[in-house]
Amino acid sequence: MINQAHSRRMFLRGLGGFALPIPFLSSLVSRSAAAASSASLIRYVQLTSQNGVNPEDFFPSFGADVKISESAAYRLLTSTGTQDISRNLGRPFTALKSKINIIKGLDIQLPGSGDLFHSRTTMSTASSQDRSYEGEKGFPYSIDMVLGASNSFNPVPSLMPEGALRLGVGSSDQSPSIYGRQRPEYYLDPSALLNSLNRIGSGTNVTDPKLIARNNRAVTTIDLVMEDYKRIANSRKLASQERTNLENFIELSHTTQKRIQLMSLNRTAGKCGGVEIHSGNSTLTYQTYFDLITMAFACGASKIASVVVEPKDPEFRFSNAQHGQVHAMVARWRASRDWVYARQADLITSLDRLTDSDGRSLLYNSVVLSCPNMAKPSHGLDNMPVLMAGNAGGSLKTGYYLDLKGRYNDVLITVFKALGVPPSEYEKYGSGKGFGAYVDSGSRNTTLPVIV
Amino acid sequence: MNSSHLFSVVAIFNFCIACSPGFSTYDVQQNSNELSEAQRPQDLPVNFKVCVSPPQRGSSRTDVNRLTGRELKNSLEDILGGKILSEVRISLDAIPDDTAFTDLKDFGTEHTGELVNQILQLAFSLSEIVIDRPEYRAQIVGACAQDLTKMDSPCWDSFLKSFGQRAYRRPLTVDEIQTLKSSMTSDNSESLKTTIARILSSPYFLYHIEDGVRDTATASRIRLSDYEVAARISFGATQSPPDAELFKAAESGQLRSLDGVKLQATRLLCSPRGRSKIFEFFRYWLSMNNFDDPDISTAKNLGVDPVTLKAQAREEMQAFFQYIICETDGTVADLMKSKKVFPKTNNLSLIYGTPLWDGKSSPPEATHHSGILGRAGFLISGSDTTNIIRRGVTIRKRILCLPQPSPDFQIVDSRVQAFEDISPILYSNRQRVASLTGAPTCIGCHASINPTGYVLENFGPLGEWRTTEKVYDAKDPKKILAFHQIDTRVDDLKLERSIANSAQGFDDFVQSISESTSLRECLARYNFEITQLRAPVESDSCGLVETLSVLKSTGSIKDAFIQAIANEDIFWRKSQ
């Protein structure tokens, strides 16, 4: 059975808001040092696309030459020199070989068949479908939403109303994010996202010494303000609603304080502000999306981004409804997938070029998970085309092509582990161990070999 | 009219749902704050015409509410001045005013995360602007802070006392001044910035906190301090903190009597911010945020600019309210019957059939457009026909506070096509609505809603007076396909027992409801709600009775608004 007893508060927290106060407050008051230490730098990006891939176009043409078990072999991607990995992962990825992993042979396992098998957009983010999940058939929690609600990974929820950067999908039906029955909004308009970021103060340059001084002063001031609130709470008898209102303010002030600290931690990234809106074609739109993501990551506006990468230009566009026509439109189909992965390379490269506050690259301090909502246009869910990038601050190794026989769930478990999320925080969304939908018994909290 | 348009129009209002026609009983909610679920009576109806429990007067206020966005902005302007605020205009504008709602539940009494972030960032920005700019520093901190390296303790004390009092709306205690000074460092610039930001983020600034005078506390209530009374007067009348005169009145003890309170409320009610507050009341009461934009082709047929009309009509209503309440000390009857109109544009001049108004001289008088119900803003329909149902529901539900259940949207949906099938060439809009809502599932409510809308049928979809209904060809808007005679006679209004069930038309109807008790009760209730941002409870009944009494006797709306502020309740809050 799916445990659906997760509250609206948890959803809002995943979205970055706070609707309800928590019982008070000693843990929140006078806490600058604690807040600073909990403000981890690691970020998470999920990239999804629609309709799957042509496996021959995506997976490497070369084999995995180091066998480590009956069901696992690997190859160092850098051992293939300047050879392109595959058609989809062409030239832009050649320079990124040491920073990515390609994983072959992982299947999504679903109970039942028929309509259940009709893939949904959360296949790669929740290892299951979302909409027809009545009863125990589906798993309606995507990894990005669970990370948003995780105290371990996201102790400072974004103040963006959307909670994270979610870009590039036109309707909630196609959204890869879900939390119970609720689905957050995705941005289609980069200007709207920029406005949202500016509203929470992420459009400014935090390398400015005056701003650094201001942030330090702000942290101190919020400490004092919280003490003032606490003094009132202690000095008079408050009705429950009065107490609720004041505690709510303190909790939200504390969140602002932690966010300011996070921005200060990241200030050496020096990439806050200066994003220009490009438009004209889908490539430019996505370039703007990616600039906004790197800016938001650098400025501490969000630790989570979810992007649906699909072109809208006529020469590349391949709509969700057209996936039954691949055979008739194969040339456009292949070109469209080339475009999708070229854009993903753009983002990975952008993250790699930016230096984080610890001197590492943003990519090194991130986990990028890329997987479409199905393996191939026939709705197949076997051999999901998984691409990962980033080292999670050192928790993940990169540069490998893994040829495995296993469950897709292991990818999600690997991401949780790399991001420091303990099983207790993700298992509460399911009926037992592991994360997502399972049909077989056996060990569930298994991670991918070699790279962990 | 296309079907989606029709749906959007009717779906917001009651439509086709079984309901029991009946007369209004004014409900005052039982205050359940201290009752367990087991003890709580089920929606105890209290006739608010009876003043109950005088010993508990004013004991219903318990919550520490946050300042609304508008109150916050006015407070910042009063403390810092408009020039300093203009430096942070974008941040300030991003904070919602919290006035554009039509239901109390739409107002969030708690801060959201985004709002707290905005407020704190604003406080940080303002503190920097004030201290980093010498001219602002001199204005806010004082001339003694000209050279920050030489700022001494008396200079600090003077700043904390004056700035603190303006922000906290009362003098600071010795302890509070010591607490603020305890965080000072040798860097006066940094200390001042931190102190200003701290004060502007303080609960005493951001919330309506009322400590009361401790030794006055009884089991049920505690008396407010003079400064807290001053804050209630000023926020109640102007959405702003007390001005210098009100502070002085508090300081001298003048606010311990109702006469003193009344004097200040009267002074403030028609001040510029008081006028804004008055308009906020009407916007809330009449649900003006739900008023329609005009239909484009209908507007063009009449020679009216559809883009600007709605804003102009809204401005005209604002002028009307000010005229009735502040310029002429008008009555409820004037509010419903006055034919004075305020058309500053050709659009409205055309609709009202009067000359333009120059904004200064005596306003022109329309032949037909009486009171609130004759305002263009109220009458404009979003389609090429009048919206009989919306008009009827708004009058009954908002203006008269008659019970009106929400519609069943499934039934609404099923009836949209039916409306399309009733030919506008063969049948008038009244006949079409009657046919549409004649089904047994609909007639329960529409038996009373529809007649209330029919009486306004002499006003077309833009509020223009008409004696015939014209049906235009959608493909050729200049071509008229049919004429229907307007029929505004009704004989089943079902408003209240003292009001005739029949009306010959608009003037007859307006005359009837201008004498309505429901109207006066409703006005009193909505005024209470917009001022206190909560529904009245039993211990508020005396204040409501007194307001109603003014509306029934002199009828002066201004006096009633003053009475709503200046009554015994203002001195008290619930004891914890």
C-alpha cells in the first residue's frame, strides 16, 4: 500500500513555503552557527524528456570491458579517447566523459499491465506512473519533491513559491513532479522565472562587499528579531492563534536567515544576477533556463531544479502524442533526440564552468539525473537510458559506462545516498524499504555498483 | 453570446441549486475560542438587534493580527517619509495591499514565507538607505548623528525614543530601550542599521499587539492603554498608525472617553487615507473585484471604449461614495437613490446621458441612474446581454446579506447549452433566463434571484438606459436582428417582510430597498468585517446594534462609520 498520510505541510515545504508553524522554537532561536553548518552546497538536477530514445542512438557503441559480476560490467569512458559515445551523446559529451556516467540495463518494474503500462511522466522520477495509481498500483512521489521535503538535503527550503526551479512543460499532465495528488507548477516563460528569482533577492551580485556586509548584518538582525519575538511570547499569555501567528513569523524569519547564510556561503560563485533573457528558438530559451538555474544555484535560491527538455521548433518538435509515429517520422525523431541531449550537454557544461564557494565546480557539487519518461517510443520501460553527471561533492564517481542487469529504483536510491538522505526520509513514502514501485522481493536499498 | 462566455459569467454566481427561499436572519457567530468541540453550540444564531452581555463588551478581540500590506506601507510612509520609500518602490509594490479580496477567508492572517522575506529584506534595505544617506540620517536619527563617529548616548536615546514610538505606536519602555542599546557596538553606522532593521521587523511594528493595562484585567477582558486605543482609531479609520494629533490625545488622556475617541475618529474618517478606507469598504461590500469587463463589440456599438471603461466606472463609483459620505454626509437612502453622477470621460457621459463632470463643481444629475444600483460599474456585463443573474445575486447576497447557497456547477454546466438553444431573436433576455432557470432544481433559488435582476433590465449591458432590448447580429454588429420590449415588473421579490413583494420597475425597487432593514444590517456587518478582518461574534453585538441604530435613525453613513469605531468596545480586548 502506498502511504498517503503525508501532509499538506510537507508538500508546501517541498515547494518552499510554510503554511503551518511547528511547535516552538528553542531549536530555532540563536542558531546562526548551526544554520551555517547545515547549509550544504550539494544540488540536484533532474532532466526528463518524452517518448524515450532509440537505444542504438543513445547507448555507447563500445562495450563494457571490465566484468565485476554476472550482472555488472563497466568501462571507463575516458578509455575511449576522442571517440563519440553515441549518436545522441555526440561531440558535446566527448569533453564531458570524465564527468558523466551512462547506465544501461536498468528496468522499471510495474505491477499489472494494460493501461498501467501506458507510461506516465513520472516514470523516471518516481519509478512508476502517477495518475492511474488508485490502490497499490502506482507510486505518486517523485524524487525531486521528496528531496524538497527532506530535512537532510534541503534544510533551507527555497522561498520561491514553486520551491524549486521547474521548467519547460506545458501542462501538469506532462509534469515529472508529483507529491501525493499534488503537482507543482512548471515555468514556460523564463522572464516569469527571473521575476520570481528577483522577488526573493537572487538577482543581485553577492560578490559585492557591501552586500556581504549586509548579509552578515541581516543574519545578526534576524537573531535579535527572533529574540524579541521570543520575549513577547514569554512575557504574556498568548491565545493559541496569537502564538501561532508569532511562531509562524519566527519560523519564516529563520528560513530567511538560513537562506541568506546559504547565499553568503555561495558568494564566491559570483554568478548572481546578470542573466539575460534570450528568445527566438528553443535552443535560446533553454540557454536562458540553464543560465537561470546556474544563477539560482550559485545564489542559494534553490538546490533543486527539474527541467523537461523538449524542443518546440518545427524542425525538431516531436509531441507526446506523436510517439506512435516514430517509424513514419524517424529522421525527425532522431534529430529531435540529438537536440534534447545537446541541450543537456549545455547545462552540464554550464554547471561545470562555474566555480562554487569551495573552489569546486558547481557540477562537482551536484547530481544531475537524466532519463526520459520511457525507454523507447513503444512505451518500453526496460533498459531505461540513464545519464548521470556530477559528483555530489565527492560522494559519486563519474566517468563510467555501466552495463548492468537490475532495477531502475537503484538509480534513485543512489541519488538519495549521494545527497545524504537517509532511508528513513524516503522510505516513509512507500510501504517498506526502498523507494518507488517494486514487484519483486529481495533487497531494495541497493545502489549502483562502481560509482558509489 | 458564446457558451464559454456565458459559463464564465454565470458560474461565479448562484445558479440552479435547490434552496429554501426565506427571510434573512442576521447571524453572529459564536466565539468558539475557549470552547471545546463538545461544548460548542452548532452555529448559534444570535439576533444582532439585541445587545447581549454588556459586561463582556469588547472581549471578543483575541488574535494578534499582522498589519495588512496597506497598513504596513502607510506605517512605513509615516515613519520614514515618502521620499525614502520611493527608493525602495519596487520592493514595496511587491507587497500586496491585502485589500483585493471578497471574502474574509481570502485574507491570510499569517505571513507567508515570501512575505516575511520581503518584509525583512525591505527592513534591511531601508536601514541602509537611512544611515548611508546623510540627508535621510539627519531626518530620521537627528542632527546629532551627522558625524557618526561622534554620536553620543543622548543622541541614541533621543533617536530610540522618537523612532521607537513611531514604529511601536507607543512610547518604548526603559527595558526596551536598554534591550535595543545592548546590541550596540562601537561602529555606530552598523549599530544604527541593525537597530532600524530590528525595529522595522519587530512584532510591535508588524502586528497589532495590545498588551492592555494589567491592573484592569478581569476574567473576561482587559482595558487597553491610551496608545492602543489611539492605534485602533487610526487603523480603523485610515489603515494607518496614529498621527501626531492622535498621539497627543493619547498622551493627554483624551482617549479615555467616548467623546474623545469620537472627536478623533470624526477628524480622520474623511482624511485622504480615510477616504481610501471608505472605498475599501465599498469594494469589499459590493464585491467589486468581481465586476465585469465590458463586452468589446457591445461597447463599440454604443461608441464606448471597452479598454478604459471599467477603470473609469470604478473611479466614478469612488467619487460617488466620497460625495455621499464625506461631501454631503448622506444617508443610506441617498446611497441608494441619489442620481448624482461623476462622469469625467465621454464613455460615462454617454452611458449616464449627462454632461461631463469637471471634478470640482456640483456633479450633474442623471435622469435614471440612481444610487449604487444605477452605477455603470455595478451594471456592466461581460457579455452582449445583461447579466440578470449576477445582478440579482449581488443585490441579494452582498447588498442585503440574504442567504444564498453556492451553485452546483455540474448543473450549471448542463444548462449552458440549454441557454444557447433559447433563441435571443424570439425571446428577450428576461424570457430566456426565466426559461433556463425554470427547472425544479433551479427554481428554488431563482424564484427570488431572477426578479431582483429583472427590475434592472432598463439598464443595458453597459449600464445605459434603454426601453427596448436590441439583439445584434454577431457577424454584422451594425445589424439589429430583433427588438424586445423591456419588462421590469415583478411581483415575487421575497426580500424582507417589511418590503413589498412587487415592484413596477427600477425606481420602485430602489425606493423599497432604500428603506430596508436588511440593507442597514448588511452595511453594518460588512463595515465591521473589513475593519476588523473577522466575522462578528456574540460579544460584538452591542457595537453592531449601535451602528445599526445610527443607520436607522439619522441614517448618516458617516456617523455610522464613526459609531462603529467610537463605541465602548474600542477600550477592551479579551483577557488571556
